[in-house]
Amino acid sequence: MSGKKNDFIVQAGILAAAGIISRIIGLLYRSPLYNVVGALGMGYYNSAFNYYSIILMISSYSIPAAMSKVIAQRLAVKEYRNAHRIFLGAIGYVLAVGGVASLVLYFGAGFFVPENAVPVLQTFAPTIFVYGILGVLRGYFQAHESMVQTSVSQILEQISNAIVSIGAAYLLIKAQLGTLEMPADEAGRVERAVSGATGSALGTGAGVLVALLFMAAIYGMNRGIIMRRIKNDRHKNIESYGTVFKLITMVVMPFILSTAVANMATAVNNSIYLKMLPALREVNELEISERWGVFQTETVTISNIPNAFAAAMAAAMIPLVAQLIASADYAGAREKIGLSIKSTMIISIPCAVGLFALARPVTALLFRNTREEEDLATSLLMALALYIVFNALSSLTSQILQGLGKVSVPIVNAGIALVLQTVAAIVLLLFTNLDLYAIVIANTLYAVCVCVLNQVAVCRAVGYKQEIRKTFLIPALASACMGGAAWAIYESLLMFTASPKISVVAAIIVAVCVYFAMLLLLRGLSEEELRGFPKGYLLVKLAKKCRLMK
């Protein structure tokens, strides 16, 4: 494979780097935000955020992936006028759908969340309208196989989110109570939590607005080139806007349904844990809201970092696979599918093992907790290790099926997995004392089911056969060596330095080096494959200098 043929991995790497940076920013600001808002406030925030996410999925979230696929097909045959008509049609689509979704979320907030979380969910409502336009702009540039614009906008979005979330939460609590001190009475604690969570929700909207302004400015800068291409387009088959709207609806709806069902598990578990459990068992509602806040704010946020690479790989792959299938190049599609799965596993497996081995110091590094909260976050993060791997693989394979044109298959597979995980969550919560670990087991079961069903579907669609040794076994073995080395380095340095922060940072650096070395020594990556990664030529040079590669 030439470097050009592997360019989609470079593009995925750019987007993944932005995604990881964004999530790290998200982690870094979550700690001071958590200190301002408190566990109860974060519980209200996450309860509202889950339903905001579902409405966002249904209305706008899948727009970038769907638009990149459709517009890329037009660009492949140089139909620039039709590509731009689809772009304009998509803008009209999200304005209509996003407007309705925002109104539903605002006026129906009381139906979705408990009373105390209603103001938080209403604050999220306008963000959906703004996000739709942002999604169309991102999808338009992704269709041109350029991920830089989306990457920069993601980082700007997260920085703005962090600043406004903390600042607004602080100001609203001060305005409401006159102090940041935690009230002794329950009513005061609830009032403080609602104010802080509402401020954090304002930050989400501010981040999306800043990203939209950036993407709009980039589009404006490129508008001259776009218009010249349209003017020089000699294709006579110009699609009407009626045809465009029909096409957008037909393409977007499967993406939306697939993504919505895939993310429905979180909302279902949210309702089971925060609504059903208190109704059927004698538990303290404020206590379980606080525990849910720790789980969602800390454990889930950390565990989702590795999925940034899978999401980026999917975003880079969808337009490419769509073009290959359109030209009946099934061999090329199989090659890209195999390479994308292998690249994702090479990143996700060591991340899962590393977070398992260093769960406590990583949690302590990113969040300031009580001992009880740290113990809970640590044990939950360790329990989510398998989920991290299967979640990345299930996300990627769902998008692969979309790119292959099998738009209904991921929806059916996700639906089957959702039923199984829901039954498991209810049974485990009601008939065992597993508490949040029941949700972890249910999440993992969901991801495993989707993986298995999607892999079977991909194999049937294009005759793809999954390679096992270099994709799974070698990365797992190299990760096991890495995990052992990371744990040993951390514990040894902690004895001498008595500083968890210094010890964990050093352990992570050593872990990366050990994994890279073991992966090459075990022949998990060829020189050609390594060159396909961002800055691959430097990695090859380093590997040869260290005698890890001939």
C-alpha cells in the first residue's frame, strides 16, 4: 500500500488527535467543575445530558457522517453543483428538524427527567438547533477528506465549554446562594446543585456556538473556490431540491436511528438506576444520584477517551468506503476495513489495559475526590476495561456497515443488543447487590453483542474475513507486558517519591515505550503499515534506530 492509499489513516489520526485533546480538556475541566457543582449537581447534569444527547442524536448528531458519505459520492464524479445543493439542502433540513427538536426538549423537559433536572435540560434545548448547522459544515469538509477544520473546531468547542461551564456554574451558585459553601439542609443542597448544573449546561451551548462561528468563517474563506468549481461544472444532471431533500431524509434517517439506538442504552440505564430502582427498593435518592454523578462524570468520561480514535477512523472511512463500493471495488473496501479495525485495536486494547493497571492513580490525577468516591470511581473504571475495547469496535463496525450501504443492519443489531442489556440491567439491579456494577455488566454485554452481530454482517456484505493474530492477539500480548511494566514503575516510583502524580506520569511514558517496542518485536506492525500512521516516517526511523525493525 502506498502512502496515498493510507491517507485516510493520517486523516483519522488528525481527527483522533483532536478528539483525544478535546476529551483530555474535558477531563481536566471536569475536576474543577465537579468541585464547584458537587456530586449531586453532576448527577442532575448527567441525567439531563443523557436525554439531551438522545434528542441530539435523533435530530442532528449523525449529520456529519451522513453528509460526508453523500457529498463524497458526488465529489468523486466531480458533480460540484449537486454536492453544494446537498449541502444547502442539509442546512434547510437541520434548521427545520433542529428547531422542532429544541422545542420538544424545552417544553417536554418534565416528561424526560426528574423535577430538579428540568431547568438543566431546558438550558440544553437551544444547543440542538445550533449543533445541526455545525454538523452540516463539518460533514461538508469531511466529504473533501479534510479533517483539519473539524479537528480545530472540536478543540475550540471543548475549550469554550470548559471556560463557560466553570464560570457560569460559579456565578449562578453565587447569585443564588451568595456563597459556594455546601448548605447543611437538603433543600439548600438541591438548590445549589440545580444552579451549578444549569451553569454547566450553558457551557455546552457556548462551546457549540464558538465551533459554529469558526466553521462558518472557514466556509466563508473557501466560498470563492467552491463557487468557481460550481461554475465550471458541466454536468447536465442537476438534482432538484425536492430530490435533494428526499435523498437527505433517506440517508440521514438510518444514520440517526442507528446512532440513537446505540446511545439509547445510556438513557435506559439512567432511568432504570435513577427512577426504577428507588421506586422498587428502599434506597436514598440523593445518594444514588451522587453515585451516578461519579460514574458518569469520572468513570465513563475516562473510559470514552480511547473511543476517540474509533470515531475518527469511522469519520475518515465512511466517504472512502462509500466511494469504493460505488465503483464496485470490493477488494479495496475489504482492505480498508481490515486496516481500520486493526488500527483501532492497536490503540484501544493498550488503552483498556493501561486504564485497568493505573485506574486509581489516573482517577486521582484527574479528579479531587473523597476516599469513598475515589474507591468507587477506581473499581468501576477497572470493571469497564473490556467495555472500552468492545465499545470502540462496535462503534467502528456500525459505521463500516453504514459506509457499505447496509444502513438498516446496525439499527437492528443495536436494537437486539439494547433489549439484552436492558433485561440484564434490570435483573442484576433488582435481584443482586451489584449496584452500579450491574450497569457496567449491562454496558459491556451491549458492546459485545453489537460487535459480534456487526462482524457477521460485514463478513456477509463484502466477504470480509477478520484477521485475528495481528489485530487482536499481538496487541493484547504487548498490552499485557505494558500493563505489568506500568504498574511496576508506578509502585516503585511511589515508594521513592511519595508523589502519585509524578509516578503515574512516568509510568504512562514508560508504558507507551514498552507497548511500542513489544508491538514491533512481536511483528504486530509492518514497516509499510507503520508509515501509514501520522508521522509514520519518524516512527519507522525511530524503530530502526532502536533496532526494533530491520
